[in-house]
Amino acid sequence: MKKAPQDQVPPAATAGGAAAVGPARPGRRPRRERDGLNPPSWLAIGFLLPALLLLGFLVLYPIVYSVIRSFFDASGDHFAGLDNYTGVFQGHENLLAVRNTAIWVVVAPSVVTIIGLLFAVLTERIRWSTVFKMVVFMPMAISFLASGIIFRLVYEQDPDKGVANAALVAVHDMFGGGAGYPGAGPRSGADQPLRAQADGAVLTTGSFGPGQSALLPLLKIKPEYLPKKAVPAARPPAAAPGQVTGAVWFDFTKGGGGTPGAPNAGEVGLPGITVQALRGTKVVATATTKDDGTFVMKKVPAGSYTLRLPKDSFTASYGGAEWLGSTLITPAIIGAYLWVWAGFAMVLIAAGLAAIPRDALEAARVDGATEWQVFRRVTIPLLAPVLVVVLVTLTINVLKVFDLVFIIGGGDPNASVLALQMWTEAFGGGDNEGAGSAIAVLLFLLVMPAMLFNIRRLRQERK
């Protein structure tokens, strides 16, 4: 038998037996073992199906139904075409809602973003920044219903109840001074110590000089205009050299009796009235009556003077601003919105500030830039993406604002916005679901560009 040559090695004898495995077939994939973390697609769809059905029922179906319903009249039986959409821009109340919505979109997001930016920047420079941020953000934890009730009380017209008017009245009285007694005036008659002027002021018929006292009685004062701090009237104190003293009081005794022209028991002084000493038309000295109605003018030059009670004393006292009136109601509600959302803007912008590289800020300072230049030319450009996100998010939210307007406005058409008008037309007495659906579709179309813009930015950031 012939032996095989030693230099011919059979394929099976190669190292590791690798030659025994034939080449892989072209186009054949290696078999993948099933991994327990990758379930089949039909199983994933089965788990998602309940959520998809719920989402379609709660979101997709209302949208489709609202679009269809917006083309029908109030009864839903007759096709109305685009009448409901054109009606949004017709009628006084609808135009007010459109105007107010435009004001909200232009003013509210911008102001909230600016204030949030200022808070975020300034809190970096204080030691108790965490406490400040917590206080500013706290309104976000309160429901809009509760916030509306709070600011409904804040904007109460009566200064004894409304915080805003209480503050305004306090500041006004501090600088303006003087109490008001509408309708008050002197007794008529030529022999009376006071006479009314055509401009509303009251002058003395006689003259007074240093060292003399004047009695200035008034009548026709309604009880509701008497201040709570008023006390029984007193006779004026004796006048020292260089002084003119006097008393202004309500010269009326309940039940009758008493001596006219002189303070009697049971009569009250009139506090807060300004008394001026005139030489011709020039005011030489001024004093304000105390709680008992007495006053003292000091450092009065020698001479003879006519005393005057200015007309401001006989007009209604300042009661603050009419926050919920037709002029200020929309700015007032925007102020409440600012109180609620300023913390949201501050927190997001503060997170963006924390991500800014400090080297860029320090480099600008080393180059000689002032803090304002660093803020305007370095901080703002680097924060631009965050500011845009905050601004767009607030714009979407503003287009849907309802709670604050409904609670604070109390149904006033001057405060209405499109979201509130939609509810009013469909459910709040209008009984026109077609018009309400048209406004809802219009709001949806207005919100869509902002939503798409946000989605696009998020995708760009992920890339």
C-alpha cells in the first residue's frame, strides 16, 4: 500500500479543525437567539392598546367632534359653514375677548420671562437664594382657583378689605394727606364765621393774627364720612405768640340743643382737614386738624390773615384704584398670573444659568466688560434657547388661560378672553355649542405653531 506523502495534510488535520467548517452561505444571516428583554412586537402593541384607546377616546375623538360640530348651528341640525368662525370676530363681547387675548399673548409671557430672568440673575448674588426661590415658586403649588380667590380679595375696592387699595390709600394719605367730607359746608347767613366759595373752598369772614384763636364750625356731614378716629370736639388751645390756633368740628348736637358756633357736648371734631392762612392769595402758614378737630399754626408772621379750608377737604377721600373696573381689570388679572408663574420662569432660567460656562463670563470681565455688558452680550445670548422655551411655553399657557379670568373677572365682559368666551358660548348661558366649538378649534390652531416649534427645538437639542 502506497503511503500518502507527508507534505499532504488532510483538511481535518488543520489546527483547531477550522478547515472542517465550510464557508457561510451567501446572504444567510446568523440565527439570533431570542432575548427575554425584547418581546415580540405584537405583545408590545397589546400592552399599548388600552392606552391608545383611552388616548383616542379622550383626545382624538373630542378634537374630531369639535371640528365637525363647529360647522353646525346651535341646534346641531343645520349646516352653518364658516358662520361660526366669522362670528368669532363679530359682536362687542367677541371682539373684547379677541382684543384681551391679544393683550395677554403680547404682555403676559414677555413680562413673566423678564421678571423670571431678573430673579434668576439676582438670586445668584444673595446668600439666601434658596429661600427666595422657594417663596417665589410657592404660588405654583396653589391651584388657579385658590389664586383667583386670593386676588379677588386683594383687588377688593374697599381699602379696609382689599390689600392693593389699602396700600395705595396709605401711600396717598402719607403724601397727599387730608380727609374728605363730601357735601360739608358752613351755615348760610352774613353773620356766620365761614362762607363757601364758588371753587368749593371755605373762607373765614373775619381775619386772624398771631396769638388769636378761630372757631370754624361745619354742617351737612353724613355719618358715614365721619372718621373712626374722630373724638369729641374740643375748644382750641390758647395761642402763644407767633401761633394761630383753632378748631374745626361738626356743629350739630343729636337731639338738638347746644350753642351754635361753639363746641358742645356730643359734637365731634373733624380730623385731617387742612387749614391755610392766606395773605391775599399767598399761603403763609398751614396746619392739619387733630382727632378732636383742633389745630395749631406755628411761626406765623405778624399780620392779619384769612383762614381757608381747601376744596380737597370737601371731596370724597381717596379710596384707591378701581382694579376690577373696565380699564384696569385685564392688567390686574395679568398681575395675578405674574404672581403665579414668575417662579416657574425663574426656576427654568436659573437652571440655564447654572449650565453657562463660568469661563466665558470671567473672560469677558477680564477683557474689561462691565456687569451690564456681561449680562447683555454674554449671559443673554447663551441663555437664548432657555428663554425661547420659557416664552413659548408661557404663550401656549396664556392662550388657554381660564381660571384666573373667570374667578377674578367674575363674568365681566371687559375681562373676557377666548377660552372664557368659548365656555360662555357653549355652556355658560350661550347654549351655542357650534360657536363654542369654533372658538375651541381656533384656539387649537393658534396653539399648534407654538407646540410644533417646541417639538422641533427638542429634537434639535437631542441631535
